[in-house]
Amino acid sequence: NQVAHRKFSQTQLCQSDFSLPMVNEIKDSVIIKHAPIGCGTMNMYYHAPDGKSRYIRTVNTNLTEADVINGGEEKLVQAIRFAATEFQPQNIFILSSCVPTLMGDDLDAVVAQLQKEVSPTLIPVYCAGFKTKISASGYDAVYHALLRYKIKEPAKARPLTEKGRRTVNLLNTVSVSDTDSK
């Protein structure tokens, strides 16, 4: 039985390719891909592990060359307002690609501003492909975003059991790789 280890490899995948299937599995959510149209095409559909395509609610900011110069935050604001009004989801995941990350778009500021205005929980996922040589870090980006924006700390920590162990909840969503799913 081989154990899969993360390692650098030259591939065409980026962190978004790993983040997208994970957030796609979270019910009553909309995915906003803050990216140029090329990066946003992966939002069109997702092939589930059973081989069937299924519709996902998705919006792309379609950043252009002019946005690279002027910034894309206003397009993101418009996309969030549209998604909140049109779909009325519980969550809106904002997946940031390389372009807005390099431009310096401030997703945290946009989320802080709009969270007061819209009812869905806004969850930015920082999954720019150039930030790591290990594209599977896209999984980590989603886990970090969920912990930061969705998971609330308990009022008080539960004591250890008599045996000195605590219960641990594990989360595993769909993967783009059979190796990661085992």
C-alpha cells in the first residue's frame, strides 16, 4: 500500500483546480471566480466522481487587460451583489486567481465591506496558482477559508476524556485525484 505524498511536479493544474471541486460540494453555495475568462472556464461544469456532470451556480468576474491596470475590485463587488440577489445562497465562495492576486485586489476589504450588506456568508479562497509549487495546496486554501469564515469557536473548550483523547472531526470532500481521495 503506497502512501501518497505531496511533491512538486510540472502540471497544468493550479490551486483553483483543487479548490473548485471542494467548494462545489458545499450545498447552497455560489462560486465567484475572480479571474479572467480563461481561468473562469473551469466553472462551467464539474465532472463528479460518478462521471456525471452537474450544474453549479457560478459567476465569473471576467477580468480584462483594463482591469489589470485599474483594478478588479468593482467587478467583484458587482458579482457579489448579483450572486446574493439572483441566487440567495447561504454561502458565496470567492476564488481568487493569479491575476487579481498580482494586481493586489484586496478581497478581505471587499468582503468586510459587503458582508454588512448581503446575507450570504462571504468566503474568500486564496488559490492563486503561482503561490506554490504544489497545486494540491488548493485543498488547504479551502480548509483555511472555511475555518476562518464559517467555523465558530466554541464558547469553552471541552475537557479531555479520561483516556486523554479528544474526538476529531475530519472533513474530506471530492478530489480531482483518486490518490487524494483514498
